[in-house]
Amino acid sequence: MYITHVTRNDIILGFLAEYSRKMAEGRDFEASLVLCGRKPRYDIFPETKDMIKSLNAPVIHAEMSTYKAMQEIQMFTPKLNIDDTSRVQHAVDHYEPYINFDLLLQRTSATEGGSSWDLPDDYGIDVKPL
């Protein structure tokens, strides 16, 4: 995660260029950008906003100072824990349809080209491709 002020177009454009390059190559992009700045004094330039929207880049605007955004992130407390079975089940129900378990097993396998786990054919998960 990168955090910068909305006036730092050099950083924003560099981030967008890298995002665009990796998407064109078909590679994963595992970063996001948080733009900070209080309206109306500071706002994202309209041209930059158009670029972000057209690329569908992982960028959000936190309408606060960069310092305040960093404080908020530092003080963030996760609201989900293993003992809260209701919330955990709700999260599982929400995300499970989007998980390609075959691909996950393949990528986490200790053997090349396949899973090193000996799973039964009916292990109770309805796998849906991404």
C-alpha cells in the first residue's frame, strides 16, 4: 500500500504507469494507492481522476491529511476473529464463490504442476472458476 498526497502527481502517475504495464503483461498487481487531501482545498486533478477511472486502478481517496490517514491505518483494529463464528461464516459465504480452489492448491503445492495433497474427489467444496 502506498500513501501520498493528492498533489503528488509524479507519484500518482508513476503508480498508474506501473499498474498499466503489469496489466498489459497479464501480471498480478498487488499494490494499492491511498490519496490523501482535504476537500475543497486539495482534490485530485480532473485529468488524473479520469486516468484512475479509465484504468480501474486500485486507488482510493481519503479526505484527510496524510498524517491523519497514517494514524488511522496504524490504529486500525481488525474486526474479524476466529471466535466470532457468525461473522467468520458470513465472510466465508461471501468470498467462497470467488475462490478457485484448484488454482490455490496448485500454487501452494510442494510438487511442480500439481497438488502434493491427497484430497478426496468430494471434499465438500463447489469450485467455481474465476
